[in-house]
Amino acid sequence: MNNNTKYIVGVFSFIAFYTVFSFDFFSSVGVALFLFFGTKFFYEIGKKIEIRDVIILLASLQWIIGPLLAYKIYPDDDFYYMAVEIDIYMSFVVPATLAFALGLYLPITRKKISEKHILNSIKDFVKRYKNIDLTLISIGVVSELIIEIVPSSIRFVLFLFSGLRFIGLYFLFLSDRKYKNTFVFILLGWLFLTALRETLFHDLLLWLGFFIIIAAYITKPSLRKKVLYLLTIFILIITIQTVKHSFREALKEETGKGLGLFTELVKEKVFNSNYVASDTNLSAMVTRINQGWIIARIMSWTPSREPFAEGETIKEAVKATLLPRFLAPNKVIAGGRTYFTRFTGKDISEDTSMGLSLLGEAYANYAIFGGSLFMFIIGLFYNFFVFQIYKIANKHPTIIFFIPLIFLQVVKAETDFSVILNHLIKASIAVWMIYFAVRRFFHIKL
């Protein structure tokens, strides 16, 4: 065991020992799990693009840490309350999350690759094809601009292609272009303005997070810079979460004043320490990272009032992904509203989209033991997918930069299985199409 591994295991052991005296057993294990993968994620920033760390870290944050804060600090929310006792909730969620992590990290045999070799190969590629960055950025920008005016049947494809503006950004970061920093700020600024216009901030934070991970992979930052990167993202998350609800409400009455309105709210709320530290704001933040209230509601409602689905939603998700609409006209529509009401007993408005989450769907289908087994199998599936990507990377190193596009929906802990599977498969096909098209029409061999 090398020194770094000993350090990580040491932190894990210390936290596990400390928290066992503060919480119940499963809560303590859950906190230790989150801190362990948090430490692992921080250590590996700049060394590799490890998407599994992001998946399990976000999952443990939203399935364990958020619910724990809700149980211990803000248990009385009228709508987002935890519907089962903490010991019942944690006795399912923590083992299931551990099973998920075990599946994710089991040592699936794969050819040893050198991260340094991959990065050097990509650098050589950028030198040979100097316009690959602007080519991909252009395709992504055009796709984003026309997505609202094309038939709905191809919007998802354009949504995937719009992500190429960020993939191109990664190649741009490796280039020797004189004004590359200007391009970076313009594209990230556009992403921010788009998030303001659509009042959708989740993808903004994800793409920024991916950008930092890949920028760190390219630049190999010092410990101090890694702390600075993560602190920047943390401050941005706090800022957005503090003003998001007020911004959405105010924007309904002040259309067209997005940036100015957002700036005013930041001045009014974020720079007001009394408001930032208020119970109102802190409770809202806990609610937004707490996916567990839905899982707890499922555990309360199923099977006492709705029987376990016994794999029904999983089969429907597979059918929806593999069969086109004309062959399966009744296939499930992504969004989760029907399943949400069915398995939680809670009605939501037609314009509200809430998924059960992967873990909630596991319980709704297979109960406690079967749900944990399902999470282990899904972890293995993701692990196998990552294995395939790195296998391809031995011959085509540039595939590494497409990992964020392929896993964009997968890393979201609140996403249900149909959305995850649909995105993972179709994004993989889209990436193959991109490789083929770039080679065929631009004579660039990615």
C-alpha cells in the first residue's frame, strides 16, 4: 500500500471511528463513505478523469448527507419531510449505496493504460489537427442555436451535439491559440446566460465541474490550486442555491432582465450574511441536496399502499431505450411524473418533473435486499462501461474528453433509470456518429 492509499484509508478510518459516537451505525458508515470518496476525488483531481468518483460522491451527498441533515437539523418541513424513521431509512440506503460503490469499483480486468501517455497523445493530436477545437465548438454552437426550431423527434440528438462546444473547449485548452482564454470565457459566459434564460442551473454546474476536472487533468495543478478550484465551485453553488428560487419567481414578472435581476438578487441575498446564515436559506439548501425525502416517501408508500413493481419500470426503461416510438407507441416518457405519483402517493403539477432516483426506483421494484442487489448490478454496468471507454482509449485517446458528454445524465443522483439508460446508450451512439462524421467530412481521425 503506497503512502497516498494509506492516507486515504487513514482518513476513512478516523472519520468512521469518530462518527460512530455521533450517529447511529448506518448513518456513521454513510458519513464515512461520503468523506472517503470526497478525499479520493480530491486526491485524484489532475491525475485522471475518474467519472466513478463523481457518480458515487454526488449519490452519497444526495442520498445520505442531505437526508441526514434533514433528519437532524430540519425535520419539520411541511412538504420535504422524511416520511420514515432515520434507522429504517439508513438501514436500506447506506448498504445499497455501498453495494453500488462496490459494483462501481470492482477490479474489472482491463489493460493497464498510462494517463500520461493518453494526455501526450491528445496533445500530439491537437498539434496535427489545429482546427479540431473550433470545428467541435462550431458544431456545438449551431446545434444549441437551432434546437428549438427543429422537430421534437431530433431535439435530443441536437442536445447531445450541443455538448460538443464544451468538448471542443477541452481541445482548445490544449492548443497554442493566442486568444484561447477569450474563447473559454465567452463559451462559459454563454453557458451561464443560457442557464439564466432557462432558469436551469443543474447543467451549468455539471459542465463547469467537468471543465475544472479536465482542466486540472491537463494543467496538473498544485494542491493550493485544487483547493481554489473546488472553493470557486462551492461558492458558485451557494450563490445559485441562495438566489435560485427568488430569481425564478421574479423572472415571471420581469421577462428579459435575467442578468440584471440575478445580479440584484446576489447583492441583496448573498452579500447579506444574516440571510445566508438564516434558517430559511439553510433549510432550502438542505432540501435541494436531499434526494432522500423522495426515497423515504417511496419506502413509506410502497408496499403498504402500492405493491412492489418487481422490475416493471426497469423493463419499460429498457424497452423505451431500445425500441423506437413507432414500434412501442406506449413506451414510457422520460420525466418520472407517473411513477412519482404511483410510488409516493404524492401528486405534483403537470409542469413539474420529479424522478424516483435510481435508488428510489431500486426499492420500488425490488424491496430492500433486491434493491441493494440491483444497485450492485448497476454499479457493475457503469464499471463495465468505463472499462470499455478506457479500452477504446488505448487506440483512440481522445475518447477521454467525451466522458462528460456520455455520463452527463448518469452522474445525477436524482435521475431515474429510464433517463439514465436512454442517455447513456444514445450518447454513446452519438459519440460514434461524431467520430465517423468528423473523419468522413473533415478528414480528421479522432
